[in-house]
Amino acid sequence: MEADKAYLEAIQHGRYSEQVKDLRCKYDHVRIQFEDFITAFYLRPHLERLVEEKANNNGEGLRFYDLGCGTGDGYDLLSKMAGTTKLSEFDNRLIEQEMVEQYKGIDLNVALLKEARNLFGDYDHVDFCKGNFSEGLPLEEGEQPYDLYFTSYGTLSHCNDQELERLFVDIAKHAHNGSIILCDFIGRYSYEWQDIWTHEPEEQPYIDYLINYLYTEEDRDNVEISSFPLRLMSPPEVEKVLKSAAGKAGVELKVERFFDRSLFVGRHIETGTYNGNPQPLRLMVSSLFERGLRTYFPDLKVNYRPRRTFNWQNDALQTLADSWNALVDYTMVLMEHYDSDEELLPYPPPTEVKPLEKAYRVMRQTLEGSKGLYGDIRADLIEAQLGYALRSLEMNLQDGQGLGHGLIGIVKVVK
Ligand SMILES: C[S@@+](CC[C@H](N)C(=O)[O-])C[C@H]1O[C@@H](n2cnc3c(N)ncnc32)[C@H](O)[C@@H]1O
């Protein structure tokens, strides 16, 4: 299988399972501080509800099914999800180990499963098995329903529409009333692949995807890297498959929300593989979160080039780019004034954009409050706050239209 070969090459390359040591690896700061965070943020209220329902129901534990689990990252994400706790509290996990009755991860790739078992196989409630979700939902005889059917990082884009419909039908039948399906796809209108945007989605259902971002620019041209097709998705395309699956299963599959993830920091923003206007934005944003390392701010700015006739996509992405750039500019101005020991740091320019107004305020407050602190204030404090502020712009200036690297749908099974 093409995808299997490509993932094997990526894991053999080494950086795919490397933890954050280097800024260009699978677990870079953008993955952790932007992508994992954003997924967890939108999932949290649904998990809180499930936790509460379980607590009221004889204290049973939660059951998770991770489809395309890879090296078990889903277990890591779910078990590390933070609740809203007070500063003085030490443990902020939303779900403690003992609250998980079962986590089952399936994947086609045995090398990834082996790594998953190495990392998490010691837990009794964790199980990794080989399975193919393109042939329906892999289940054992009498297997109990799951509270969450989880996918991550574009995994469902491995299915064509018939496979996806069959998988949704199986999940809809197997789930209980109130189960959640986290559907993670590749977004149709990400700026990363602006060259292949189309007004006729049925003419361009797939992107011929390359995991070439793990390689240096030089290696990318010299090493032969396998590609595989991934289904590009927009909300109407997902809804069409859901509607048909719900009809066949005889249950309601209710979209609670869609959200876009990584609008300007997707893996391919820098490769230029599918966009003639590559920019080092992912690396720069990762650098903001790296302690002890200062980032070159001019490279943090988005140079958005509209594509003719794609009006709503251009408007939405330009609005985000304008706010993003205005915040970077204002932070540079604040730092210059800070250095000249001025009593009062300049106030931000007026804006109608509420998320930008808040982000300006936070950056000014950060610089004001940082005077006299220990350490490299820029590298460790100001830049990290700017990273969070850019993340909040990304989250608040989109409404899940397929404009990010990832398009995620949170779907509730209603029986
Ligand atoms: C984008 S990766 C996500 C991996 C992991 N969940 C993560 O968060 O990093 C997609 C995963 O789906 C697996 N996969 C692709 N097609 C599959 C299929 N038909 N059945 C099971 N797993 C599949 C791949 O081997 C790969 O591990």
C-alpha cells in the first residue's frame, strides 16, 4: 500500500518519532503548542460531559478507540489533556489514568504499532492491534461501544468516500447515544496547497501527499520520497458522507462543530511543493516557543498572495494575515520602546477586530510586567506569549471552512 510505504520511510528517517530536540521534527513546538492544543481545546467540553455522565453512571471508566493510532500519540494527547484548574493545584489532567477503562489503537503499519507498544504497552487498559479502517470498523465479537472514536492529523483523509461512509455506518451502529466521533481530515483550501484549489471539488478529490517536510531542502530534491493520495475535505463534503451514513445506520450523526487547524503553520507552508509562495512560518512559530532561542521577527510575517476568483477564501485568509502581521509589528515596536527605557510603552493602534485587540493588550501587558525579571526575557517570555497570541488569532479568526492544514469535525451520535 502506498501510504504504508510512505510512513515506513518517514519512521526510518528517524525524525518522525523523535521528541522535541530539533525544531524540524514530527513533535515540533507547533504540533504541541498549536495543533495538539487546538484539538484538545475543542474536544474538552465533550470529554467533560462524558466524564460527568460516567461519574453519574456507577463510576464506569471512559472507552477510547483511536483509528490510525500510529505510535499511540492519541493516547498521549488524551491522557495529557488539561482541565481548567487553579494555579495552586498540581495535577491539571482532565482524565486520570484510572478514569480510562480502555484505550484501543489500530493501525495498518506494524512498525508504528511496535513503537506504540514500546511507549504505552505496559498499561493494562491500553491495546494496540493491526487493523484496516478502510474495510469498516475493526471489532471483536461482543466489543462494547466506545465513548470517543478518535482520529488525528488528517487520518480520515486516507479513506475514499465509500470507505468513509462504511466506517461511519459501522461507528454509528456500534456507538452509544452521546458517543463522539472526532473526524480529522486534510483541509481543502489550506494556503499550503493554494495551487491546487478548485471550484469543482469533485474534479480534485485528492492531494498526492508527500511527507517531505521532514527532510532538508537539499535532501527533498535528491531523495526519492513516496507519495500517497489524501482526500481533501470541506465541510459540505464531510456532511454529505455523514448524512448518507446516518441514513443507512438509522441514527443521527450531528455535527457539533467544525474547526480549522494550522492555517499558516501547516507542514507544507515551507516546502513550496503545492504553493509557489513558500514561507518559513512553521519554523519561525516553533522558534517562538523554544526557550533560550530568539526568533527573527520579519520572517514571522505572512505574505498572503490571493488567488484570483477564490473570494471567500482570500478574504478569510487575508483577514487573519493582516491581524497576525499587525501583532508582530506591534510587538517589535514594543520591544524597541522597552529598550529605550521609556516610562510608558506605546498603546496599540485602534482595531475593530476583537481577538486582535485582546492580543495587543496581552503583549503590552507582558512587556510592561517583564521589566526586571530574570533570564532572557525576549526568548523565554515575550516570544512564547507572542506564540500563544498568534494561536489565539488563528483560533478566533476562523470558523472551520477547510482553510487549514487540518479540517476537524466533532460529531455526536444521537440514538
Ligand atoms: C496522519 S497519520 C496519524 C498518526 C497518529 N494518529 C498521529 O497522530 O500522529 C495516519 C495514520 O493512519 C494509518 N493508516 C492509514 N490508512 C490506514 C487504514 N486504512 N487503516 C488503519 N490505519 C491506517 C497510518 O499508518 C498512519 O499511522
